Amino acid sequence: MRTILKYLLPVLGSAALLCMLNAAKPLTPAQYMRVAAHQNISDYGLFEGMIRNMKPAKGVFRYDVNTALFSDYAYKARFIKLPDGAKIAYDPAQLLELPVGAIIVKHFYYPADFNKPAEKLHFTETRLLIRQPEGWEALTYAWDESQVDATLTNMGSTMPVEWVDAQGYKHGMKYQVPPRAMCKGCHDRQGKMVPVGITARQLNRMGAETPAQNQLVALQKSGIITDMPHISQVPRLPVWDDPTTGDLDTRARAWLDVNCGTCHNPEGTANISAFYLDIQQTDPNMLGLYKRPLFAGRAAADLTYDIVPGRPDSPIL
Amino acid sequence: MMFRPLSHVYLSFVLFCFTYTATRGQNAVFEQVFSARLSTVATGQTLTIPPGVSPFKQGVWIDGAKGITITGAGMGSSILDFSALQSGGQAWQFSTCSHVILEGLTIRNAPADGLRLQNCENITLRDVRIEWADRTTSGSYGVFAINSKGVVVEGCEASGAAHSGFVAVRCENVIFSNSKAMKSVIGIAIENAIRVRIQGCTLENNSIGIALVHLPMPAPCQNIAIMGNTIRKNNFRNFSPESDFANGYGDGIGVLCISADSVIISQNTIEGHNTAGIFFASHPSLARMGLKTSDKTMTSRLFCVDNGYDRNGKNPDGQGAMGIFLKSHDAAGDIVYDSTSPTMCIRESPTCVFSALSMQQPGIFLSHDMASFVCAPMPVNNIIKQ
């Protein structure tokens, strides 16, 4: 007994001292909530087993969007990790408000054959958006040839990719993983880093993982979204290439919203163009109808107007 | 494993020293070294750019940097060449940066814009040159400041821009001093910016020396002082794309002011412009010139004081809608004024050739009488509120 105490007492003493030191310098909420940036995607524990199998770990769920941004033909798989018990605040028009500690994950990959989209996947990069106490932080991870893990990159890199398209034609190109500083090229609202696709209208659809259930309804049922009205009252972005989801005009506006409106909106990085293609825009002049281009430079290619209705060949767009 | 930026800084520095020593004069690998340094740069640090020509394959993007200095060996010595840029078109961008100094380098042959400042605060550019060798492929903007506050451009140069050598758009508190712009469509353009001072600059051999333009967007263009500049022979053929607003401005104009408010132009040398030394216009008058515009904003509170004029408006060649209009109304001269604008104050030498155009419907009336505009000018600081 005496021997045990001889060893135990110093240990207990040290533990008590540590507790006192900790009590003297308590962690601030910001330190407590911060998600540390890791060197590899595997360090976050976002997936079970091989990352490339994309099986979400506990607390991570997959989501899909109605109309995706075109990213050099890449396939994309999207996930959200929420801290235990955390909630997402519903918003009918703006971005859904994710809690501090949330991580949005997006894999970029190319199936060898686009007719077999689940086989022989070549991963290029995985991007994370982490909701830190002070705002969103963007991190980019590049995959290497071993296709086991992805490593944090600040500078970006290029890598060759090849694929066979749905019509059987072979393609190849140099894929560019952008440097971190370029994230704000798109993820910017008046200088603040923000997510882009996390809106109710984008998530209002059946999910790849939940083909029989609307993604938002699933989140509502699991208590993650609590303040959402009935799903019939939630706005829905059409799927640009699915005529059953909207007429040509609304599907065109959906495509323009996602592919152009991220920057071309009153608070985006292209706001000086005064040419706004976000889904909320209703002013015909701001939508570019018979509007002269501003700050388009040579991109305007000597054409006079942003958009001329009914004349897809003559305006700049 | 925890991400430890300090170890990266150290490693990058060692790499930098090694490669810099090994490749001095060639600089072929400088891009990689510089990108690595940039990705870990911290407040208070200075990055140096060696002398010589350094080719860049990717644009330089700097986001969120605070209190850093990037120093080259001088605009004639440290040259970053973007002719072979592989993606995007812009050479260099600062976004959401503050208290940054960039000095002593040249940015050459960017496929699109040279140096863009977006959502920045307190940026100093000193001894920086943006240039294009070939104007058939040149980018639109040399230094392009957007939505930024507190921008100082001193001792810089821009040459060959297809829209403007220097431009401030939706900015506040901007100073251009002792800088030069040449062979560009517009030397310095101020578009929907407030509290701007252009002082001691040389604008020579552009299509338009300085343009102050209220573009049709919801942001004012006002409180601008143009003081003590040399604005000479800006008769370069306008080579902006046809779609560009600037294409309609033509060429041969020293200072063009469209729908700007509270502007003082004082103690400048303005000489040798084919069409006009200074042309004050408003969007409604542009519409009467056949220039398409949707803006109704008028120019107002204009002051022209103690400028030196020589040989302006002697050879209007009728290029662009503006030139055609002025030539057809015999309105070329030192100061051309669209008198639909309220408040115009002139205190110039009697030899100043003045034309006031009254563009009221239905006709256009011309007067060369300056007397009714003579007044006591306001102190500069009351006008620019800087």
C-alpha cells in the first residue's frame, strides 16, 4: 500500500497542479470551438475506411445540389460534418447558417468512363470550408498518384486527368488545384469568405444517399433543421438539364445563378459589372438586357450588350 | 498531425536562399519560391524580389494579408513576366488585404489585368510599373483598384492598357502622385470613386489623359482634385474594344469628366490635345451624341482654376462619337463644357479657348463666352473632403 502511494501521490499531485493551472487559464470559447487545420484529409476522420470509398463517418452526411457549378467536367461529392447536437438555421433565400465547428467537404474526381460513374475514380482535390468562430476558413487538399489521401496545399498544383465522356470520346487536360488565396475568387461576399451552394433551394431535392426522401425533410426529421416550414413552402432551384423541374427560362436562370451569379451579384466579386445574374435579381437592366458591359475588357469581344432577348448569338453572354 | 506554419516559413526561407543563390540572373524557379513564401507570409514580414526577369505561369493571388511589404530591386530591375500565364488572365491580385506595401517591380504582359486590388484597405504602390509590349493583345487595366479604401499610388508607371493604366472603381480616399501613364486608352480613370487626388502625375500619349466617369451603377463619383499634373498630347488612337464605354470617347482629350460631381482641376499643364483640353459632359449629353447610356446623372460643381493651356482643340479629327460631335459643332478648344450641368466655376487666363454647349432640346447652342462662369473658387479641401 505504501509503495503504491509512493508512486501515486506525485502523479495525483501533478494532475492537481495541472488542473489548477488550467483553472487559472481557462480556454476561451473561441479556442474551444476552433477546428484545427490538419495536414491530411485523413486526419479529420470524416470517412470510414478508405477515403476514396466516400463512406461518411458518424456525424457526417452527404448532400447534393439541384444545379451544380461546372468545374472542368469534374464529378463532385459533397458532405457536411456537424458538431454533436448542432443545428442548421433555415433561411428561405440566403445561405443556411451552419454552426461553429461545421465542416463542408467537397471531393473533385473523374471517373475513367463517365458511363460508369462509380468505377475507377481519379481524385484530384478535396476542399474544406470550416466554420471557425471568426468566420469561414477555406482549405485545399491535393490528391497524389497513390490515391490514398490528400495533402494540404497552399500554393495549388496541376495534375493530368483523363476520361472518356458519355458519348465515348476520350479527353485529357491539366487539372488545376487552385492556390488557397484564390478561394476568394468565388467564395467572397464583400470581402468575407462564405460558402456558395448551401442554400435551401439547392438542397431541396432527393439525395443520392436518400433517394426516397427530400434532403431537407431528412434534416428536419433528424432535428438538425428545426425552423423550416413545410417542404412545399421551401423554394426549389430547378435542375438545369431536367425539363420536368422547370420551364426553359427558369432552368436557364438556375444555371446562370449557379455558374455566374456567385460573382455577378450586388455583393460578389464582379459587382462592378452591374450585371447581376443571381436568382433573386428582377431588374431587367441589372440582368443585362440591352445593357452595355462594364469592366468586361476584351472578354466582351467587341459585342455591344450583355444580353439581347431571343438572340443568343449576338450578345456577350 | 498539427499544421505548423512556422516550420513552413523556415523551410521556405532555406529553400528561397538556396534557389535564389543558385539561379540569380535566370529566375526561372523564382515563381515557385515566391509562391511558397507568400503562402506562409505573416504580418510584419518583407518579401524580396530579386533583379532580373522572372517568368510566371500562374497569377499571384494574395488574400487577407495584413502588414506585409513586397520589395523588388526597382521597376527597371525586377521584372515579372506573365506572357506565358497558363490559366486565368490576371497577373496579380490582392483581395481583402490591408496595410500592404508593394514596391520596386514591373509586371509585364498580363493577358488581362495587371494588378488588381479588391476589397483592400491602406495599400501603397510605389515604383511599380505595369506594361504591355503589344497593344493588340494588351490587358484592359494596369492597376485596377476595386471597392478599396486608402490607396496610394506614387512614382508608378503604366503603359499600353486597353482601357486604363490606372483605375479606381468604387473606391474611397485614393491618391495618385508623381506617376506616369502612357500609350493607354485612358491614363488614369476614376469611375464611381470618392475623395481622389491626382497630383504631380504625367499623362502623355494616351487617347484620354484622365477620365472621371460616373458609370451607370449605384455609387457616386465625386470629390476629385486634379492638381499640378502634366497632361500632354493625349492623341493616341483609341484602341479599346468596341463594346467598351471608353471606345466611344474617341481620343485627343486631356481631361474628360462625365457626370462626376465636385471636381477641381487646378494648376495643371494641359497642352497639345487634338479635340479638347478639358471636356465636361453628362450622360444626357452623351445620349445626344449617340452614345448609348442608361444613366441620368448630371455633372455638377466643377472648378477650373489657374491651369496652363496650349494648343488644345486645334485638330479635332472626329474619332469616336464624342470627337465627331465636337467637331461638327465647332466646339473644340481648351475647355468644352456641356452647360446642362449646374455650377461651373472658371478662373483661367483670358487666352483660354472656351466653348459652352447648351444641349437643351431641340437645338444645340454654342457660346464662347467664359465671363458668366467666372467666380471665386472654393478651397480644395472643401471640394475633395479628404
